[in-house]
Amino acid sequence: MSVTFVFYAIVVILSVDFLIGRILSWLNIRNSRKPLPELVADIYDADKYAKQQAYFRANARLGWIMSVFSFVLVLCMYVFGGFALVDTWSRMLVGSELAVSLVFFGILFYANDILTIPFQLYDTFSIEARFGFNRVTPRLFVTDKLKSWGLNLLIGGGLLCLIILIYQQIPDCFWLVAWAVVTAFGLFMSLFYSELIVPLFNKQTPLEAGELRDAIEQFARKTDFSVQDIYVMDSSKRSTKSNAYFTGWGKKKRIVLYDTLINDLETQEIVAVLAHEIGHNKHKHTLKSMLVSMPSSLLLFFLLGLILKYDVFAQAVGCASASFHINMLVFGILYTPVSVTLDLLSNYLSRKHEYQADAFVRRHGYAEQLVSALKKISAGSLSNLTPHPLYVFFYYSHPTLCQRISRLLQD
């Protein structure tokens, strides 16, 4: 494999990935102009639908601009030796190979985030504010950003440091040991994310005794679902959009309701939303998803381990010899076709799981309440109700609203 071949492979993969994304986006924008299906036609009146279309197009335009900006920036970094230059800067700042890799990735991460801050500001304080969603203050935006940077430095940097050390100490078994470490870290975070990370950004308070808690606990007993931790999160400090999620497994199960969800939905509609989450648990979807993702991540580390030591991959971007950070960067691009394929399979499985969780709701007599809740949530977030089928196939982890309602209301 020659340096020239690797270089052109990088350029082609970047370009094809960019073009596919833009074509799918164009198809989705064009499809959004279609009349609403009868099943969801009552979600928007004429004024609200015009607002939804304007919101969708504003986001689509920003998405195009960000995508083009990112593509051009990354392509120029590869073609004109930008990554080799950052590698040189890193070596001027620190001495050890471990420190060089950490500084290299740190420069790229923080530089990229700083460059995209104007887009984030426009999205938050222009688009989201203009359509009535944003509640983020400039002060909150800054504190959120600083907390995110700190977490990435502490957690991301720590995990990366450990992975590099594994490669340096046991290169022959790197792929297996690194995979085990990352998998264990993922399992740990799935258990404790809501307790360790979420409180840094949002306040979570136990759901108070009353009609809603009684209704949730009654449904939980009816379905033999043990749950003690039901929390309300103050999501309204950032957005008016509604949601709920279920986290953890075993004795660490936790239900988290956005306060906006409680304000927007009736009690039985909230129970229906949580019934859907309980359905995921009953079907062991979290466990199944983990079991599916483990072989995928094992493949990733195995392939990464194969190319880390070869100079040709580093030389393709202007460096003299192989290094962990440069070869890993090149691998990230070359792995894209495999990653896209695995993402398609993951999204297909996720959509299947959503149908199964909805079927659980339907079996327990809450289909109409879930339909009503989904419609309110979609209306409240100005969702696009006519996405293009190809766009759904590539990017959606959930079936479309129309597809879900059709299944829920079938005879």
C-alpha cells in the first residue's frame, strides 16, 4: 500500500461521505414540502405549520453551512499538511510521546470547538430563540461550555491517556485490552451518568407524592416493574422542548422526566410515555444494544491495532513516521465506510426496538394516550413530519411519527 494510495483514499472517503450527506439533506428538505399524512394532519394548524416549515428550513440552512465549513476545513487540513503542522507544534511543547498525543488531540478538540462556537451561538440565540425554544442565558452558555471542556479534559483525556499507555506497554494485545477498558467504562457510565454527570448541568429532584407518582407506581406494579427512583429534571432552564428517559439497569434503574414534559402532558399521557420506556426494559433492549455494540467496538480496536505501527499512514498526511495520534486520525477516516454500515444496522435495530416498546404500551391499553403524547411532543418541538425515507433509513434511530401512530392504532 503506497502513500499516494492512502492519501487519495482519505480524500475520496471524505468527499463521498460529504456528498452522500448533502444529497440526503437535499432529499429531506424537498420531501418536507409534501402534504401532511392524514394520521398527523391534526398536529399543526395553518399558522403552526408555516412556523414549523420556517424552523425546519432555518435549521437545514445552518446544517448545510456547518457541514460545508467542516468538510472544507478537514479536507484542507489533510491536503495542506495541517495535521502534520499540529504534530510539529505538539512536539515543540512537550517531550514524551504520550504527552505529544494528548496535546495533539487537545489542540484539535478545543480548536474545533472554538471554531464552531459562532454556529452554536447562532443556533441557540437566533434560531432557537426566534421560534420560542431557547431559555439559555449568555451566562449559562458560558458555564455549560466551560464545564464541558473540563469534563472532556478530565474524562476524555484520562481515558485517552489510558488507551495510549496500553498501546505503549502491550502493543500486541492493545486491541483486546483497550476494547475491554472502553467497554467497562461504557458500562460504568450507563449506570452512573445520571448521578455523576447530569447534576453538573441540571438539578434532579425526586418526583413528589401525588397523582402523577401514584399513577406511575400503579402502572409499574401492574407490569411487575420495580422502580423507586423517579426524578424531575429542570430542563426548562435551557429549552421548552419536552422529553423523558430511562437510565441504568438492575437496581440502578432511574426514570427522569423533563419538567417541561410534566407541564405539557396530562397524567395518563406521561404514564404512556414511561410505559414505552418500561417496554424497552422488559424487552432488555439496553442489554441487547450493548451486546450488539461490543463486537462492533472490538472490530474497531482490532483494525486500529493493525495500522498504528505503519509509517505509510502517517506519511500520507505529511508526517515522517508512525505515531499513535496521527495513525489514529487517519484510521478514523478510513474506517468511515465500516462505521456507516454499522450505524445503519444499529439504527435499524433501534427502530425495531421502538416498535416493540410501542407494542408493549398498546398491549397495556395506553396506545391512544401515547399517540396523544407523541403528537403534543412533536407539535411542541416543531418536528418535521414528512422526512424522506432514505434520510430516515440513514439517520433515524426511531420510526417516523406517522409510522409509530399507524402501528399503535392498528386493529
